[in-house]
Amino acid sequence: MAVSQFRLPGLRRLSQYPRLSIQMMVAGIVITLLFVLIAVFAPLLQSWGWIQDPMEALANPIHEPPSLAHWFGTSRQGYDVFSRTLFGTQAALQVVVAATVLSLVVGVPLGMVSGYLGGRLDRALLFLMDTIYTLPGLLLSVTLAFVVGRGIWNAAIALSIAYIPQYYRVVRNHTVSVKTELFIEAARSMGASTWHVLFRYLFFNVIQSVPVLFTLNAADAVLVLGGLGFLGLGLPEETPEWGRDLQQALDALPTGIWWTALFPGLALTLLVVGLSLIGEGLNELINPLSRQE
């Protein structure tokens, strides 16, 4: 009896796929791993005295351009931009990982239960998720941020609620199509319980698109978190955050202080690109229909 149809291709089969797709995914993994290493080692570099405290303003100099003393320059508020950019990576990854994991953990089981059981529960959940899904992600996150307040976990909760319907819809639709397969009917006829069927037979057959959705949602979450920080609704003011640093740099741009906006903006863009490349590469590998003949 076939239980799982979800398999990543082995190394020998990678040559069967478009080289560009493989290169995209590898490039995305390298970029993302670079940011992970930065987030992990930034506190260690600070403890060794190699970088400044990102939350400690320098008495002098203020708004100095990039130099050997301050690689990314300093801001008008007296912060070292290099240090703020590195520690902003840590905050971004913490929020993004927490948000995407929360939305996956909630959305996938809900989609499976809803699609498998059907009936009133399915209609009620479908109406609720469709209602949430119709709202723009940034607008919904801004509204929720007002309610839950600032903080890493609060920002993660605000972002995750916007992504739960995406996991729900994808998994529910796959569940509805798979639950009529012969091996599911055979499991039922042998007396398998609902939960046994869901997590023994259905689960691995309905999550093909979840890894792709996870990485693309993570990329989107970086942008939304940056938007929240730009609006002053992300993390606490003293926390290094790319969106808030960009907002503070906005007033300095007309005076020629370009470096305070350039480097946080580049970091945010590169992380989004890296996660998006992983998602697109995974989609090519997992979903054969997406590949051009």
C-alpha cells in the first residue's frame, strides 16, 4: 500500500532538472546561510569587541561616512550602521522563523481536518480563512500589531495569522482530492481511525507544496516585518531592526547621508532574494508540472 508520494529527488537525479533551477536554489541557500551565520555570530563578535554595541549611541562621530573605523558609517542618532545591520539580521530571522512555523503548525492540521471531514466544520473554516485571505497581508499585520503590541513574539503572531489561510487552502484542496484515493478507502475499510488516516496516509500526500510555500512566506514576512518597522509597529525602539533603521534614515537622505539607508536596505533585499530563490528552486524540483519541457 502506497503511503507517501512526497520525495525530494536524489543527487543522481538532479541532472534531470534544469541547471538554472539548481543554480537558483543553491544561490538562495548560500545567501540564506550567510544571514544565518551572521545572526548566530553577531553577539560573539560584539563580546570580542570587534563590533560596536548596536543599541549604544556613539558620542563622536555622528553621521560619519563609511571608513575603516566604521565600515558602514554611523547614523545621525550616533549608532554604528554595520553593527545595527548585523544585529538586524538576528531580529529578522527570529521573527520570520517564528511566524512561518506558527502559521504552518496551525494551517496544515486545520486544512487536513477540514478537507477530510467536510460538512459544517469545513464550510465554517473555509469561510473564516477566505475572509482572512482577502485582506492584504501588510494591512492585516498592521492592524494586528496595534492589538498585540511590539515585541518579537507579538510581531510573529501578527505575521502568522496572515499566513495561516495560505497553508490551510493548499492543504485542504490537496486533502479533498486525495481522500477519495483507493489506498485511503482501503485504510478506512480496515478500521483505521480518522487520526490514523490523517497522519499515516494523508499527511505525506498533501504537503508537496508546503516547503515551497514556507520559503516564499518567509521572504514575504521579511518585507512585511520591514514595513511594520518602518511604520514604528515592529520591535521595541531600542532593538536593531532594518525597517526602523530605514525609517530613521529617511530624513537623512536629503542631506546626503546615504549610507544609513543603503546597507539596511541591501540586507533586507538580499535576504528576500535568497529565500525567494530557494522557494523557486524547490518548486521546480518538487512540482514537475512547473518545469517547461
